[in-house]
Amino acid sequence: MSFPVFIAGLSMGLSLIVAIGAQNAFLLRQGLRGRHVFAVCLACALSDAVLIGAGVAGFGTMATLLPWLDPVMRYAGAAFLAWYGAKSLWSAWRSTGALTVGNGAEKGALGATLLACLAITWLNPHVYLDTVVLLGAVSTQFGGDKPSFAAGAITGSFLFFFSLGYGATRLRPLFARPAAWRVLEGAIALIMWAIAFKLASGV
């Protein structure tokens, strides 16, 4: 295993997954309530692992058969990340809300909670763009070290989801303030733009 490539995958996976969305908000609420935290964290992380593995393995095969696919997906990925960064920056500029802990499915039984979690994860098109398409495209830079890249990205998913789920209690006072969401969204915008530049320039 190539450690530098592993770190590249870990960094890329973390930079994509920390974006605020329905899945992370759902998991954060579960952690804040202390309900089925391990099961929800595991469901999120395993879902990411499957999608990342499929993206790294499948995209590489397609790129070999279709040489034009790699540059097309690189520039498409760069464009998507540039848009994603702009969206995060706009959210940071306009957001006035804080995390709220509702009384929805996250309070229910384990089965209902997992179904809600899987629906939020697998029915979100951004999940496929981030894992299968974008990480799959980036992995082609590393040739035979793609498994190291995939392992790093998967590790990032496990680290993030379990840290978010079990660290939610400590985060509750922080995310009760709208300014915390704005700062995080602004940081995400900068990360997305940096990755977009790297993809587009081939650096």
C-alpha cells in the first residue's frame, strides 16, 4: 500500500463528506439524541465503502475501454466541484439557521431509523457524484495504487461518520449557533475549489 496515495484518498474523501447535507444532519441528530448511533454510523460508512469501491473499480475499467472518458470526467468533476464550492459559499453568506433537533424518524425503532438513513443516503444523487463519479475519476491518477486511494477514502468515511455520530453531544452547543454553520460552509467552499483546480489543471 502506498501511504501518500492513502492520505490523498483520505483527504479527498473527508473533504467531500463533510459537506452539510441531509445525511450528516440526520446522523448528527441521532448522535445528539443518543439513538441507534452505532447502527446509523455503520450504515452510512458501509454505504460509502460500497459506492467508493464501485467507483474506483468500475471507472478505471471504463476509462481503459474509453480513453476519452477520463478527461471528460475530470473536467466535469472540476466543474461540479466549482459549482459545489460556490453553493457552499452562498450558503455561508445567506444562512441564518442553526441545527434543530426534530421529532421525526430518528426517534423511532431501529428498523425505521435505518430505513430512513438508507433512503437519505441512496436516494441522494450527490452521493453518486461524490463517490462513484468524482472519486472514481480522481483514482485514475494513481494507476496501480488505486486500492490505496480507495482504502484512504473509505477510511475517511468511517472516521467522519463515527466521529460525527459519537461526537455530536460535544458539538451541540457549537452548532446551536448559526455562525458555526457559516464558517464550516466557507471552509468547504475553499476545499472544493482547491480540488477543482487540481482536477482541471492536472497538477
